[in-house]
Amino acid sequence: MHGRNLARLSAGAHPGTVYGFRAHGPYQPQYGYRFNPHKLLLDPYAKKLVGPLRWSDALFGYRVHSNRRDMPLDRRDSAPAMPKCIVTDDAFDWSRDVPWGATIIYETHVRGASMYRGNIRQHERGSFAALS
């Protein structure tokens, strides 16, 4: 998907917007290009999906029962069979939680911080369990 298409999606997208992607480009399987704008694609970064997957041969980018195996383009729209992505509202306003000036960020090396502590069970030393 081109950057301008992503910008167009993000400009009009709001929580609850349902969407999917379509990839435009050459369909030349012999060279590894299998762009098929007839097929709806899921956003790999989507946090929520809506609708069921309805199994169908139309989900494939090629005609499944062709005598040319996986080479011929399938022009059926896969959208009716695909779940869709949905925009979620994941915003969190940290400014109302803890003032930045009062925030302390502590970084530690898990193994170094717990390996030689006598008050931690031997089998937990050096692990994230030791920190808890």
C-alpha cells in the first residue's frame, strides 16, 4: 500500500471505522509478484477484527481448480468472506496520571540485579520471576 493511501485512511479514520487493504501491482507469479486488488487483506497491525471468516475459494489470489495450478488470477472479490479490521481507540493521556517531573524511569539488568540475592530462591535467580 502506498503512503498516500495510508494517509487517506488515517485522515478519515476514527474509532469504529471498518477497513481492509487491497494491494495493487503486477500479477506475475512466475516472477513472484502476486498483487491482486480483488482480494481484501487484513492490516497486520490491526488490534481488532470484526466479522467472521467464511471459507471460500474466492479467498485465494489464484483460481484454485485451474489446470495451470496457482498461476491464473482469480478476479472474485474476497471481501464478503473476509473479516474486516476496525480502528480502536487506544489513546491514553499520561499527563493526567503522573506528572512527568515526578516520573522515575529505572532500568536494570535482570540477571545482574537478582543473581546473587540470598532472599531469592536459587532456581529463580537471574529470571524475571526473581524481580517479581
